[in-house]
Amino acid sequence: MKNLIFTLGLTIAAVIGFNTITLAQNVTVTPQPASNAIIKVDKDVHDYGTIEQGADGECTFTVTNSGTEPLIISLCKGSCGCTVPVCPTEPIAPGASAKITVKYNTNNAGPINKSVTITSNAGNEPSKVIRISGEVKAKPTGGAPVNTPIGTNN
């Protein structure tokens, strides 16, 4: 009797599970229409070239909405703590432009190769990556003067 009840319960559970899977497969998801906001950035990369350690590491990118709906930037994120973007919080109207400021910490010498990811409602690129590049040249240290060989004129 216990085996019969167990088998009956297992059969009912299997039928319910099968029906649930079948129903889930028949659900049609209607995709949301893409936004008619279109993001365009004046440049994909800002090249600082070679800059001095401690120099002003600020640059700007111009974002234009060439779509027919307002462009809403929901997030700007630098690839590390040394790259800090500031993006507009207000929607960018169709045909209008706004500035994104990126501040790079130039206290550390070495190459610059960082990115900023812009997340928005743009239909063409909801996640747009812009980059900064260049090199921070170390400041000369205030060490001892270089000795010159005896008998040479400088």
C-alpha cells in the first residue's frame, strides 16, 4: 500500500512538473521596442600624449542625441578609481549636446589606458565605452647633481 501511494504521488509530481515546463515554453515574450534616443560621442579616445606627473588630468567628451526621444544617461563608470567621470543627470533632448568630464589622477607615473562606460537608454548603443590614453612622465627627483669627469668643460 505504501508503495502504491508513493508511486501515485511521484506520478502526480512528474505530471505537474511536465505541465509547468510545457507552459513555460509556450510563453511568448514581447520585446520592448528600442528607444529612439541615439548617442553620438565626438571622439572614442582622448589622448593626453605625454603629461607631467601631477598635471591637470581633466578632459571632456561631447555627447549628442541624434535621435527623436530624450537621451537619459543612467550611469557613468570609470574602469578604476583613478578615472572619475561626471555625466549629465538631466535628459539630453533630441538634437542637443552635453559634456562628459573625465578626471584622471596623474599622481602616478606610467602609461594611461583607461575606459569609461556610459549606460543610457540609447537604442543604438545602450552601453558606450570611451577611452583615455597617454603617459604620465615622472617629475625629476631633486637628487644630487651629476658628477662630470675632471678636465671637461660644461
